[in-house]
Amino acid sequence: MTVSYPAIYRKHWGILRNRAIRAEIASLDAERDCQRIVHLLACYEFPFDITRCLELALFHTYGSVTVSKLLDATGEFRRFGQKRYDDTRLLISHFLEEGYDSGHGRHAIERMNAVHGHFRIPNDDFLFVLSTFISYPINWVGRYGYRPFTPHEQHAWFIFFRTVGERMKIRDIPATWPEFRQWTDAYEAGNLVYADSNRNVADATVAVFAGWFPQPFKLLVEPAVRALIDDKLRRAFGYRKPPAWFCGMIAAALALRKRVKRVINIERHPKRIANTHNRSYPGNDYNIEGIAPSYMKDRL
């Protein structure tokens, strides 16, 4: 898929939304053109929201005992949490930005397969992770975005990630999103339970998030994360829900942002890997083939 950035998509006066983007999305076929639709959603319409909700999607997967035990055993999150985050973000961003049929998109998926191939990961765990990548953007944008995904966009998002899952050799992916939601509910009922490994990986990830902020804002990161996740995930991590006033403050801030962003958009437009800050690879000096956990560099 050729990625283009036409002048007709520039923000009006540098801050006002351009409805030409939504018009193109609406004109596309949700299945045939899902790569283009996902590109427009991730790079133009909701770049900040999709980045944040995919972070929380990954965070959600650490509530599964079988997922967290493997991640905790490697020690990567404790020792190299920021790099682990950046590696994952870069691989996902390549196929979101350019499509899974692009050279970089294909290589990113191949690299993920190569890394995962060193572990015996149950197919159900792969399915669970894939489901969060579908559900979190749909739910987050519906609640906190300047507008919700349309049914057309939701279907395109599902088809896109179902295809990514197929290219990752994940088996038995449900044919529709409602069926996938049912499957996920059943998986979580049996697997989202407290374990020390859940808490260890969650705490290490929150420490990475906190590292992005100066004092005293670091102190707000952990309660903010606890406020944004649901009760079942808090139980799986052994986290307490923050006080009602704090949860209300977070909700009010996000509601205010939602109202402002309906008209004004000051985010970088379009958002691309090349124009975002990379903590682990200054100047984006990396190659996809070199992305791997530190202990695995010599095995791939």
C-alpha cells in the first residue's frame, strides 16, 4: 500500500480539523481498503488516542497469568522496560502506518513471528492479545475520542487486525467481532486472576510510563493508570481503585479534551514513526531486523 500525504488533508489554519479525511474513509470499502482506513485513523484522525489505547491494550494482557508468567520470567520489563516498550511500539507502528502488505509492515510481522517462535505460547494467549488490539481502540475512542469509530471503521479495524493475526499464524480467529468478544469474555473469566507475575510486569510497565514525566507528575501516573483500567483488571494486578474524586478528575479532564478536540487539533499531522520521539533509538536509528529482546540478539 502506497502511503501518501496529500495537501487536501492539511488542517485548516493549522489547528482545525479537515473533514476530507472522514470523507475518504467513508468512501472506502471496509474489507478491501482496511489498510488505508487504519492508516487514516492512526495517523490523522486519532493518533494520540490510538497510541494511548494500544499501550493500555498491552497493559491489559499482563492480567493473564499465562501471559505474565512468560514476560516476568524473561526479566526484560524489570531491566529494559523502556526498550521493550519502544520495540513493541515500533513493530506495531510500521504495519499501522504503512499496512501489512508494505515492505516494512511485512518485515515487522515477520520479526514478531521470529521473536515469538522462541517460546511455546498457547494459541489462546495470542488470540487474547489480538482481541485487546481490536477492543481497546474501539472502546477508548468511543469514550474519549472526539468522535466514536463509525460501524464502517470498526469493521475495517477488525478486518485489519484479523488479517494481521492470520499472518502471525494465529489459529481459530473468530469470523466476526461479536463472536470474538464472546470468546474474550470466556477467556478472561478463566485467566484474568491475580498472580504475582501479573503485578510484577504491571508495576514495571507503570514505572516506564512514569519515566516519561517530570516530578511531581510522576506520582500521578500510577493512580491514573489504576483509574483508567476496569475492576477485573485491577483485581488481576492487585491494584486498588483510586478515590472517587481522583477518578472524577481524570474523567473530567478527558471529557474536556474530547470537547476541545471536536474542533481544534494541535497534534502532529500526520503522525509517523519518522516524526515521533524515540527514547531507545535516538534519531530513529534502528532497523527492523535488529529489534529483539537483549538476550535474544544472537539467536535470530
